[in-house]
Amino acid sequence: FWPGGRVEDEGAFGRRNRLRGDFRFNHALASVFTPELFDERPELFATRHGRQQRPRGSGGTDPQPHLASQATARHAADAVLAYFAENPDAISFSLSINDNILFDDTELTRALVEPISYFRNKPNYTDLVFTFMNRVAHKVFDEGGAWETKTGQPRYLTALAYYWAEQSPSFPVHPRVVPILTADRAQWHDPVFRAEDMALIERWVQSGAEL
């Protein structure tokens, strides 16, 4: 997949790597959990080391929202449903985490990540990220009924299986959640990494996601 834009604009690179531009999966939570929303509903945002910091609208530097909160998933689902209503031909909506490891550290979050396990020498927060994704998907599809475009194409929510969320989850993923694996395939020159990565891909294939 190619994150937005037109694959044809990438010329030979896109063709030779068989890229597809169907689905958006850019770092996106900062565009859903905005500074203006923080002023109205600060409980949807992360608390870190006992304090909250007003986001700046940056997908690179804003902490992740309070992913363990049901209310946070509800707000994200409402944003997705509004987008699909305004864009009836849209087949995807990205809820990929911001490009950092700034997560909430309150008790509700710790319950989903502790005791801490590690994958590729990094803390494993996959269950936190994909609990959020499953909750949003349930509200958008199972409750909201936004399964298809007006022409009958299936819709999906995309999420980067990225950095602290590379490992496969300990539970099934909603079939309309698309995990986007991000490991550098150039590392496949290392046979140990290649075997590990192929096993990881297979676990994600068996996770329940349709794509």
C-alpha cells in the first residue's frame, strides 16, 4: 500500500514495487484529537507523569490520545462516521498512531500493557493500540452500519502496526481493521530476522483482519 496520493505519481518505483494507493494509513490521530477538542474534552487525551499537555496538532509530536478510554474510541468512531457520511465513496479512514511513543501512563492504560513484554527490544503496546481499534471498528461497523460505500465497496479502518505496536495482538482483530506492518524488508538479508518477520506476518494474517 502507498499512504495517500496517487501511485501513478511515483512512476517506476510504484510499478516495480506493486504499490496500491487504495487505503490511507498516515499518522492520523492528531487530526482527530485536535487542540480545540482538548479545550472541550481534555479527558480524551493522555495523562503523562501526572499532567496533561495541550496538543499542537502535530502527527509527529502530539502524544497519543487516551487510547484505553471507551470515550476516546467513541469520539474516534463519531469522526469516522462523519467522514464517511461526507465522503460516500471513501473506502478507508486512517487511525494510525502519531509518530512517537508518547502514551498515556494512567492506571487504565497500565491495565492493558502490564506486565510489560518486549518485542524487538521495545515495549509491546499492541494490545492497547488494537483494543482501541477494535472498539472503534465495533462502533463504526457493527453499531454504525458503515460497512460499504454507496457503490457496495467494503470499507476499512487502517492502523500502523508500528514501533511499540509491531507484535501481533493477544486477541482477534476486527475484520475491518487493516494492520499495516512497517518493518524494513531490507533486513531480510539476515536469515534470523527474515524467519522472525515471516512468522510475524503469518500471525497478523491469522489475526482476523480481512486484508
